[in-house]
Amino acid sequence: MVQTSNLLEKIKDNYTIVIVVCTLFITILITSSYNKYLTHERESYKKIVNNIYFKKTIEYFLDDLNPKYTDAKYNVQPGDSLQKILIKHKITKNEIKLIQKKISKENKKINLKVGQEINFTLENSSNNERKINSLLIPLSKTHKVYITKNIETGKFVLKNIVTNLIKKIKFREGAITNSLYKTATDLGVKPNLIVDFARIYGFQVDFQRDIRKNDRFQILYEIFQNDKGETIETGDIIFANLKLSGRDLPLYFFIDQKKKTGHYDDNGKSAKKALMKTPINGARLSSSFGMRKHPILGYNKMHRGTDFAAPLGTPVMASGDGVIIRARWCGGGGNCIKIKHNSTYSTVYAHLSKFAKSARTGSRVRQGQIIGYVGSTGMSTGPHLHYEVIENGKKINSQTLKLPSGRKLKGKNRKLFEVQKIKTNVLISEIINQSS
């Protein structure tokens, strides 16, 4: 029994040793594997942390704590160039040079228009200078230039974003119950087209006084839509008609053999005349040409112009092509402009709040071009435009003036116009029949 007991004790001791050895072996194996795993993970972590895209991602998520980039928008102002805009945003001289070089290399000409919106992503810096991360510049409603910086190389990449548009023809007509503007917008006509419509008729119609309730209008025009059916921009007014007191005044869009465009009446006469009847839209005739009691001086005095009351800042247009021979302070007339149109006619615009940037003595202006803004400068009791027409040196009543007619189509152009007119009339008839 003693021997048996001793044998069992030995076996028990050996079993314990085996278990201890196995445990140690497994522990060493696990520890070794774990150390290898940790080493591998450390190397992987280093690679991830050193990866530039990982850094940018971390920076992005930590923007709220330490902003790296700032999005900015800027609307182009008169006299702006891309260089001036970048300088305004404190972009480094080197970056401006690189951007301009890239644009030049891609043969892109950046023609900025007042009011255009430019979008930036700016890289913040501890000093006053900043760097560009991206820049989006609209060249037109369908074409944009997108400039981005390559994260790794720091070089700029230029891409063209072009939106393909589909041209569609729209026709609208209605009775003018309140105003042309409200009636047309209620029918879905874009505001800029209504402004163009009024400009076309500005040589023969005063929209404040000539239009009566239930007079009618018609307009056939182009729109350009993207693949989602959204209207991106508008095109030409192909046909316009105003029915005033039962009399139609149709006008047709025509491109002549020399590619000159314009609107012409039934007889091929241009709607454009030597002078516009009123050089301001949405104004009220507040004082006619003739004798009146002067509102400030208090006695009767000849009023040798026409006054149009309008809100402060309302744009004033040149009533005809010509050269500005005066753009300065004119005493009782306040800020005033005088334009010489030809050897016969000159016009004066007084009490302006300010001049348009392009309106300077010696500047050539086009008919309909904005030259200033309604004000109340000089001897004035409130915001209005004092408008004068001078014929052969004598001030005359602009509202009774028989304005010289514009161009009349002849020869081949007249034949082409008649064909175009027939096509336009047929198109309008088809549209009306389809909608009825």
C-alpha cells in the first residue's frame, strides 16, 4: 500500500509539472504573438497617422475646434478683376501668380460680370495671408471654371464644368388687370424678360400712362433648361405684342444678313428710334413741360423739362446713343448729365443721386444704358428725375415730340424678314391651337 501511495504521489507531482510547463509554454506563445500583433499595429498606426488623407480627414472633423478651411462667397463689383478679388481676400502673391498662370496655360479668358457670385474655399493661416483650396468662377450660366489645389503636390488643377441646355419656346398672353409686370409674372414669365419687353416698347409706349385696364399683351420667347427641366437662362423675345385701346403693336425679332439683331413692326420698321420716350421705368409723371408754380421758389416759372417721380436710386437710362458732354454738379439741377446724340438732339438728366461708374464726360453711351440713379440733389423737394430734350439748341416737350423713326428693312433683308414673320405667326397659331 505504501508503494502504491508513493507511486500515486509521484504521478501527481509529474502531472502538476506538466501542467505548469504547458501553461508557461502557452503563456510565452500568447505573449509573443501579442507582441508581434502590437508591433504590427504600431506600424499600421504610424502609416495611417502619416497618411496625408488621414490627416486631412482628422482636420476636417476637428474643424469646429480648430478651423482649417473657410468657405466664402463674393459678388463681383464694378471695376473688379480676378486679381483684385484675390488681393481683397488676402491671397498670397505666389498663389495668385500660380492661379493666373494656370488660367493662361488653359487659354481661359475670365470676363467677370457685375453681380456674378464667386465661391472660394480658403485655407486659414496664423498670419494675414491666406491660401486657396478651391475656386469656382462662372463664365456664363452654362459654363464654370473650377480650380482646385492638389493636396499632395500643392499644384492647381483646372476643370471646366459645362451644363448642356435644351432650348424651348414659350408663349404667354393675358389681359393686364393691374400692371404688365404682375400679370406677366403671374403667368410664369421671368422678370428679366418683362424688363426686356418694356425696353423694346420704351420708344413708343409709356407704361405708366399709356396702358389701360384690360389692355392685352402677348410674348413668344426662348428658355434654356437643363436635363432636370430647370430653367437656367432665358433667350430672345421672338415676338411681342401690346394691344392698347384695341390697337395692336406687334414686333418681330429679326437677324439681318450682317448678323445685326433687332425688333421690327409689321412693315419692317425698327422699334428702336432716335430717342426713348421715357428714360426711366416705373416712374410717375409728376410735372409736365410748361408754366407752373415753382415748388421751392414759390412763383410761376417756365418748366422746360418733364419730371418723373420715382424711388431714390431708380436707374436712369440714356434715351439714345451719344456722347456725354457734361457729368457734374449743375447748381439747382444738382448732379446732372448732358448727352449729345447728334447734330440736332441733346438730352439732360438732373437731380441724380449719383452717376453710373461708366458715365464720365467724354464717354460714349448706348441707348438704354444706365447712366445714373434717381435722387433729390440740387433744388428739389423729393426724389425725381428732371428730363430735358433739346432740339437745335431749344428745349422742347419730350412727351409731344415726334421721334424720328429708326431703321427700315429693305431689299433682301426685307424679303427674309417677311419669311421670318410668316414662320413666327404660324408657330404662334400652332401653340394656341395645341393649348385650346
